[in-house]
Amino acid sequence: MPTLQAAIDTLQDAINEGHFSDAKVDFPASLIRQFKHRGSLSQKQEFWAHKLADEYLNPPEKIAPVGTKVADSFLPVLALFEKAAGKLQYPTIWLCLADGQPVITSRAAAHSKNPGHLYVKLPDSIGYAGKVSPTGEFFPVQALSPAGSKEIADLLTRLGADPIGVATEYAKLTGRCCFCDKHLDNEKSVAVGYGPTCAKNYQLPYGVNAMHEANAKKAVVITNPVANPIAAQGRLKLDDMIASVRSA
């Protein structure tokens, strides 16, 4: 049996990688806090620390036996996370589906059981939704419908192909940065969907160049702007912002 310290480290990795749902994360988090505070756990708590760590390392089979691979379409999003891994320990990107359901994608740590994989979570519904392997295969859980699997695959493909456009789209819908989940209050940051720090972390342009690129790619919204007046209004605001920067 691994040491208690190893079990605690595994639980921390599991939390960082989104293994536990929002409804279940408090208990393992409390075990970690108590161990750090006291340096030990009760016999019952130690049992649960080892049990939860073992379940994370050896989960029941939930992954579909055959991966869903869409040519090389996932390689750009893997590359995007690879860039951020040079700056961040746990790169994480927040997005949402067409119905507004949040999607959280994070990169597994180098010392985890699946280094280099991307973990996908739907926190408002099934929790863990699947993973993307370093070779570009998406393995959805069986609880995810084929339509849901395709929508997530399409979203990640768009993110890799057009990170500025997807970030802008998310900022319009939520007012937040998809790379750090912080509120955007700077005009330039709102226009491109992220701030200067995240631009450096993900090696993306920032400022006028990024705004030009975002404006040039009209696929910054999922829905038809005519059918979605809020999105259309956001696009008009983006055009106004770019015009003001050009004239400054």
C-alpha cells in the first residue's frame, strides 16, 4: 500500500484534474487540509484517503473502447495546452456549449497517470466527460450522448483552429476570460477575450493585432447573429472598439 503522503498527493492531483464533481470534491479536499494541518489522519480518514486515491488511479471502466478520432483536428488544441504548460502547472480552459452548459478542459500533470492528456468536464451534468490523448483521440465516457460527444469534439477543434475567435465568443457570452476564468474589465481584453498575462501564457497576440485577427474571423459566434441579437450586438461593439483603437 502506498504511503499516506502519496495518497494525499494523488487526491490533490485528482482535484486539480477535475476528477471529482462539485458535489463530491469537498470530502477529499477536507482530507488534504487536515493532513496538511495535523500531519496525520484518523484511521477512518486514512482509509478513505487510500480508497479515493485508489479509485482515481484505477477507475472502473467508463471509457468507450474505441476512441473518436477526427483526423488531426485535435492536434492544434493539444499544442495550445502544450504552450501553456511551459508557464502554468495545470492549464485549464473554460468554455460553454450552445445551450450555455459549461465545459472545463484541463491538461493532466506530467506526474499524473495520463500525462499530456486533456480532461474534459461538464460540471453541471455528468462531471467527467472524457479525455483527449496526446495522439489526438477523444475518448468520451459512455454517459455522454453521441450528439454531446460531437459537440464537444467540434468545440475543441474550433478552439485549436481559432483560439482568439473562441475566446472572444466566450467573453461576449460571459464577460470572463476562458483561460483563467477571471472577469474582464479592460476594453482591449474584452475585445479579444483574454488579458495580457494569458496572452503570454498561451503565446497569443494581444492588443490591436489580436483585435484585427478576431474581427477578420467572423466565426466568433456559434449561432446566426441575426437569430441571436445579443451576439450580434457584441460583434458590433467589437467593431467599434477596433475602430477606436485604430483612431487613437
